[in-house]
Amino acid sequence: MNFKLILLLPFFFTVQLSGQNGLENLFRSVELRTDTLTFSSNRHVVTYNNEQCLYFIYQDEDEIADVALYPLDHSGNEHISVLASGDYDLMDSLQFFDNAWRFKIRFHNLTRSQFLRLQIKGTSDGEEKLAIIKLLPCYNTRVTMKPGSEELFIGEEKIFELTANNADNLRFSSEWTSGMAVDYRLEKQDDQLLLHVMPNELGSQKIQLRFQTDKPFVDITSNRIIPQPPPVDFTFDVRVSRLRYLNVDKKDITLDEISKRQGTEIQMDNARLLELNRTYRIEDQENPGGALVAEIFTRSYLYSNKVLCVVRTYNYHRSTDGYLYIKYGDEPLFITNFNITPATLISKVSVMHAGGDWTEDLSVHPGETIEVKIEGQGLNKAKFHFEELNEGSADTLIMNENEVNLALRVPFGITKKRVVLYNSSNPTAFALNVREYEIPRPFDYITVNYGDMNHVLSGMVGPVLYNKTVRDVVISFNPDRIDSDNKLFGRQYLTFDVRVTGPNNELIDLRTIGNVVICPSDNSPRFNFYDKRNCSPNEISLNKYLRRSTNDLEDWSRIYLSVRTNPEKYNGESQQKDLEIILKKKYKFDIDVSFPAGLVTISKDQSDPEKTSYSNLYGISMAMVAQFAFYHPEKIAKLRPYRIGAGFLALDAFNFQSELQDLAMVALASLYPTTRDKKLSFPLYIGGGYQFKAQKWMLLIGPGISVKL
């Protein structure tokens, strides 16, 4: 059967922008198609566990689905990726066609999956967004029973098979009911669901079985969640037993060396043919020659019309295998039934974290929800619980002879480092190890101060241009932000790499500040349990580590700062943030020696002040000018193509026989053909000044050669 899932995002699709607290939509809609049915977010969204989820009905535990993501605005420069999860595998690469990003996934064990969600990471114009699509897989679970016989006999336990299309999705109690006309209990062995019945009253008796489901069903027409399948009703005809059935007070007896030799005391119904101080043989068949399962010795009468007996067991037996026959010699006198099972033995304990797989690493963290799987033999007789984890947070999911599954929540305030698994009041050899969270937190708890204010490191992007003296670079930490009441990160292990270069990119200093450990503050729910040894101070001054202080650096020097978490502390997971501080300058002042040539001067004619005279072209002159050069405000160390200065100009300085030689005090503007700061350049000069020899004012223009000292 094919299913099609269309997601309309405003209900449940959220996008977290890095560096912001707001939420935005990333896609117009999402379509998930498995077979032929279609589920749309505008018609098939329900509230489940206080969260809005889009539900879909599945038939296969490992369902394959095609997913289409329709973006709000496709510009062609965005990048979309699907984050990995233990709940599904990405089967092919993500491609854009037919106005949507498309890919195929295969889900894993939908019935047992918890917190199912698709996580899509998008990058557009350098901005990262995370989309979370919460899904609710639904299954139409059905349970039926077709017993081969409707007859029951008083006191005789009988077992029937129930047919369920998904037995793993059912939740039920495995305890016997009491005080009913027909008592019953449910049991799951492997993939088979079994109903044990024990009639107590004659006549036509009806039982009704009700189940809860792990994955609910939803009525598509009304979007109504149906948490349980329809009840199973059946009517039995209860009659008097053929061989009298003798009830025993213990339904499970352990077979071990003690039960073989010393036996187990039980109370059994009294009967007319039952004699005291006699040993009876218990076999698993009515005819002679059956295998010896146990022996029962009648010891004394009890006041409640019971007989105190001792049972010595020799072979395993399960109630599902049939009745046990109490014989004297080869003659059957009575029937009874109880389980003879091996002693409880735990062979393996596994833990599954949310979104993960089963692991034998029994480490857990405060505040998380886990599943614990206990494997072994004779486990159906055990009553398992963990100390400090039995405050209503344990929920038995599966319990049979070979496997027990428990859903548990570790309290935030748990005080023990080792949580022992108990069987009733007896500790076992297995325990959960409570470890504090050590997750790399985004760098929003780190601030950098290179001037007069703190800047949050996670919000700093691109090179920082600073036009004042950097007295020091101080890195501060805010431990209050590391942990909160509902989210723990634990101790943060950091390394700082510092590199300082000069204006010509020459290396000035190189330092690594390692083993920085930042501990959460006392507002953390786990503050009292953290190891506070080796915690670093909440402030780091770079000048304490650098050979050359930052306030001695020249203009356009650079301070590179790289902050990274130590991957060996986080199972290989690492985060890194790079920061570059550039000592910006708006202008520079220098002495420029240039050689103007072919200058044209304009001045008043001395013989006729009303006239303007133009000089002949001068030869090579020499100018020494103190001038200002200006940097481009949006570029790094890039000069503008003009300069302004004042100084002295020796006109026709290298022609010693020229009458035009003169010394002038001038103000010049220089236009350079390139913005590069070169030693040798060919500018164009425009300016004016006063000639000392000719004793007159002048304007001048012309090319030249500039040499930077």
C-alpha cells in the first residue's frame, strides 16, 4: 500500500536562525510519499504529547518514503542538507527538480521509535537555518481471537492464541485479574500473544479484553486520536471439570538444586482422594509412561481446606504446554498446572537513548529518557527496578521469560553516580552509571572585549576593523548560560589559538592556550555534582600570554583568535569559531620625496600685475612634502588614489645653469595611478605656493616621480 505525506509547515515546522531567537519558515510545504494514501498538513495535524505533529499511517516497520521540500523562494544559491538520525537512513542524494528538493529515506522500526522527526539544515546567503518536522507514525492495530473450543472447566487454566496485526504495538498488564467469573492474564512470547484464562463460575461467562497501544491510530475523517483498538469480547461455556482441578498458590516454581533436593512448599486444594504423607507423581500426560516432571508430597491439612505440600521439581514445564497430571502410580487422580522455570539469570543489560540504538554502555545522563533492555532467562518472575528511577517514571513495555524492557526517566536531581538494578529487594550485578553531560555548547557564553564593551563570540562575523588602540583582548565567560533547568551541557573544555601578524603579514607571535575548563555556575541543577577541580578563571587576558603587548602593535596589524572545543572530550564532536581583529587606520602621515618634471606654473606678471604669466616647462624638480594619505573605509589597508601635503619644492633643481632655479614653499595634492602603497610611483601634482627667489605666488600642475622613504 502506498502512502503520501504532505506537510504544511506553519503548524509544526520551525527554523532556528543562528545568532537569533526568532523562528522563521524555511519551506512552503513538505511532501512525504510512501505508497498511495496522502496525508496533508492542512488536514492531518494533531496535538500529541503537547506537540503538534503530522501523522501518517504505516504498514511496514522499515517504511521507504520519498520526501519533497518546496522552498519559500528558490534563488539557486541556498544549500539544503538532511541531518543524520538513528530513526532513518538517507537512501539517495538530495536534488532540486520540479520546484522542490527531493530525496528518499528508509525509516527504522517505526513502532519502537520515539521522538520521530526530520531535521533539515539550510544555508542561504551565509545564514544557517534548522527545520524540524515532527512526525507521528500511526498504526491501525487490530486484535482478534478465534478459540477452537468455547468450553472451559472449573479450576482448569487454558491458554488461547490471540491474533494481532502488530503485537509489538500493544501495551497490557501481564498480571492475573482477580475476583472475576473468568480470571485471565495476557502474555507475549516472541511474536505470539497468549491469553491465559481460569474459570471460577459455572455457566455462560463473558470476558472483555482492552489494550493500549504505543503508536495510536487517527480517524482520518475527524483527526481524532484513537489510543486503543476495539475491545475483544468472547463468551465461554464453563462446566464442571472432568478430572478435578487442584489449584496451587504458586504459579511459578524455580528449578534449581535446592528445589530438587529440599523442595518448595506450596498450598494445594484439598480433595477426597488426596491422602496425607504420600508422594504423588506429576507427569505432563494423562496416559501411563509420561516423563516425570515433579513429585508432590502431602504434609498436613490447613484450616482453609488446603493441604500443605512439598514439590520437588525435575524438569521444566510451562502452562502453555498443557496440564500436569497428579498420579498415584500410573493412575491419574487430579490435574493441576504451574510453571517450572529456570532461576532468574541476567545475561546482558542494554540501554537505548532517544534517537539512538541499543548499546551495552550503561552510561546515562540526568534528565534524559531511556529504554533499558534486560536479557536472560526466567525474567518473567522478576520484579526489576532501579533505585531512584522508580518514581512513576518506569513503564514496562515488554516482559517475558527471556526479555524485559523498561522505559525510564533519569531525574535531574539524581544523587547517585551508580544506579543499581534490583530484583525485588535484591541487588543484581548490573548498574547504570550516571555521567554528567559534556556537550559542546554554542559559544554564546563567551564574550570578547578588545575595546570598551563585551561582544558575544557566537554573534561576531567577519573581520573586525578597530580604529583605536587595542589595550588588551580580554576573553570572558558567563557560566550562568551553560546550563538551564531543562537543558544541560556540563563542563566546557576549550582551546584558544592566538596568532599575531604585522602590517606586512609578518609573524609577531603565536600562542596556544589549552586546557581551559569552564564549569557551570551554581544556577545549574547539577552544580553540586560537577567535578570542580581544574576549573579555569572566568577571564583570560591575551597580554599575559603574548610576548608583545597588543597596545604596541602597528597599524593594520592583525590578531587572529580561534576558539575550539576539545574533540577528545566529546567523542570526536568539535566546534570552532574564528575571530580576526584588524587595527584599522583612517589615514597615514609620511614624508614623500618626489621629482616633478615638466611643471607648468601660473603667476602674476611682475611688469603688469593685471596679466597672468605662464612659465616654461621646468626640468626635473625636487619636492619634499609632508603629506596625508587616506585609507578606503570599507577595504583593508587599501589607500585612496589621492594625497594632500605641504613642503618645499626646488624648481629645476638639477639644471645648475638655469635661471629658472628657485625654491618654493608649496601645498600639493597628488593623484596616484594606483592605490597600492609602492616605493616608486608616478603621480600627477596640483597645487600652489610661494617662490622665494622670484618673490611671487604661483599655481602649478604637472607629472612627476614619487619615491617613498
